[in-house]
Amino acid sequence: MGHWSEDLVDGLAEDLAQRHGENPDRHRLAEILLEVGKGIETLAGRSFRSQHRATLTFEPCGLPLVEVPDMVVGPMETNADVWAVPDPVNPQMATTLQVTPLGTVARKAASVADALWTAGLLVAEASQAGALNGDYVVRWLGTRVHPDHRKDLLRSVMDPAFRFHIPLLATSIGGWWFQITRRLFWITGETDDDGRLVAVLLDRETTGGQAIPLVATEPVLIAAPMTRHPVDWAFNARIWTEGVQLPNDRPWSILSPAIHGYGIPTITLDPASTRQELACQVVLKGYWHGYIGPDEPALAKAVAAAYPRQVASIQRRTHAPNVESAAAMLLEQLIRPGFDPAQGAEATRRYVRRKASIVVMEHLKRESPDRYPWTHVGISERRYYKLLPLFADKTNGRYDYDHDDVIARMKTHLEQRDREREARAAALDLLRERGFSEAAARKWLQRHEPEQAINAWPRGHRPVNAA
């Protein structure tokens, strides 16, 4: 079957024809939908293809867990003991496969939120050590794979069904297992596009001008509690570094419900990202994607630890009783729609700074309403700025006007509108009393002034002595 977006072409073409009376170019429409579909899959890290059977061979390099493509949880045919780990948010699917036991089963494990915080710190540690760069993969192949076996390995990864995972980090902390890996493969005509980003490992300078399509996927973080065997819960996230380039001109507020509901979390980082910012980002991604609930105390603690300057500003300017209260106020602004990973880590920091300013601004509006013109008019801020173009002109992108004059004119305008509304409502009541139906009364008012309703009667109902 083709890409899932092809199934939308006929329905969308028919809808456009009905709305605009023209038949769109179906070939061009298919190209647009395919482009949009690929963008959604890249942000989600999933392909959303129809179900099909596939045979895969895994080489995890000693790690107990591996990432798998969209796998439907159910019976597997295998020649070894492996266990699919149901996704906690979408239990019918699995993105993690356990291939060996984790070791000693822990008696207890830290909470999910605390584990995600630890996972973020480990991502920062791996980034600072250079383990998330493509050069690390090349060095690993050069030092960990014997020269006699290297050609056989590279020949094996040419098979799309062979999945070779290079370990970047592996450790257990607080009853949890954490690992970061990258999958190695060759891009060929048979390679499936599963929504994952890839990095070319050998450039033309390294290979003497010859193009070698050996690539590694984006680093993947997996965190799982060690309290049961086999594992019954796992958090799977992709890691995007500074070099990721994606279109960021699409409305994230529209895409975010689909990405958060069905996609794999994406962590973005750059050299300026602090350890606490990365840890907080992982915790927030866990919340946005449904791995932890909104009443988790660690959410506010993570925000306070990651963005101390913004939280301190909120506490100082809103007179919050403590840091936790100020962090909770900022967290309320961060609930939805979350960070757009396509815009990178710097956009995340700008997003938080902007939300902190909004927290302070909203507090001042509540505490000192007389400072703002819309409170003098008695309307909302939103309505005030909708009406403002009627009474003021923009100069260099900003409104330049006398506040007192505009407020007086706006009050007169609104009072006039209220009188017109009251007259229309009274006329509508009178027409209904005289026998007009609801639809007939409204239609009559579209054609006449409300004052004329005093002489209006339904056809055949006018009294003999009526004027």
C-alpha cells in the first residue's frame, strides 16, 4: 500500500470541489498531503502505516532493551525469550522490546517523575561527554569492533531487517534502568521511512569524495523500572541535537494534540542547555505525553530547578509566599501546548521566558485593574483590542492615541450598541406575541427598523381597527 496520506486525496478533493466549485489537481494535492504527512510522522517519530508482518533481527550489543518500530502488542514468533513492553499511554502498541533480563529485580523504584528527572540529567551527561555526536559512533565502530569483523557488520546492516543498536550510555539508578542508543544502518531503496531522523556518519572528505550512505538514527533514551521481570513499563524518547533542521512554520497548537497523544516524546538540546533545563524538559515531556499526571509535585519542583531566574522574578513581582508557589504559577502557563521540538532548545528557553512575563502581567491585571483602559470601559481585554481599530490608527505597527478620548468614544459606541440590542429584543418579543414565528420575526427585523414593529402584524392577523 502507498502512504496513508494518499487515502485522503479523494475525500479532500471532493470537499474542496463542494466548497469552491472547482476540481483541484489531484496529483498536486497528493504531493501536498504527502509532504504534510511526512512532517507529522517526523514530529511523532511514527509512520502510522497499515498493520503488516515483519521479520526483524536485533543486535543490542549487550543491552537489555531495544527500540522497535510501531509494534502491535500480541503473539510473536521468536527463537529467543523476548518480551514486548506495552506503551503506558497506548497499551495496544509497543516501542520497546526486552531481549534479556535487566538483572536483579529491585524491591522498589523511584517515582516516574523522579526517574524522568534523572533521565534528563543522564542525557545532559552524555551530551557533555560528546556521546550524542555522530563522531562518537564512528569512533565506537573503530575501537569496539574488531577489524576482521567490521566488514561483516557493515554488510549485515545493509539488510533492512537487521537492527544494530550502538550503546551510548547504560546504567541503573534508584531502581530504574536507563540507556541511550543509536541504530546503525544503510539508506537504500528498500529502507522504510519510519519518521526517524538520521545523521550521515561518513562525509565525502572522509571517504575521499565517495558518497557512503551509512547513517545512524537520532539517539533514543529508554527508561524502565527494574521492579518486575519482564518489564511492564517503559519510557521511550528521541533526542534532537542542535543540528536538526525541520520546517517550523506550521501551527504547533494544532499539531500538538496529535503529537502528544500518539507520538514519541522528543528532547531537544544545544550547547547552551543546562543539566537542569534538560531534566525539566524530560519531566514536562512525560506530562504532555501522558506518562505522569498533572498533580505530580515534581512538575513544579522541576520548573523551579530549571528556571530559577524566571521563578524568582515571578515570586518577587507577584509576592508569592515561596518558590514552590511561584513555580506552580509558571507551570500553569506551561501546561499546553508545550514546546515545538522543530524550533530547537533555544526556542524552548524563549518560550519559558515569555510565559514567565505573562504570569506577572496577568497578576498585575488582577491586582491593579484600574491601570488598564478596558477596565474603565467595562469590557474584556480581548474585546477592547478588537474594537480599538475603530477608534485609533496604527503608526509603525503600534496604536498611537489619546486614551481618555478613545475610552469616551468607545463607551458611547458600546452604549449605542446596547440600546440597539435592547430595542431589537423588545421588537422581537412584540412580533412573537402578535403571531410571528421565530424565523419570520427575525427575517422581518432584517428588513425593517425595530421601531416599525409597533405597526407590524402577520398576514391575515391585523385587527380591523389597527392603523
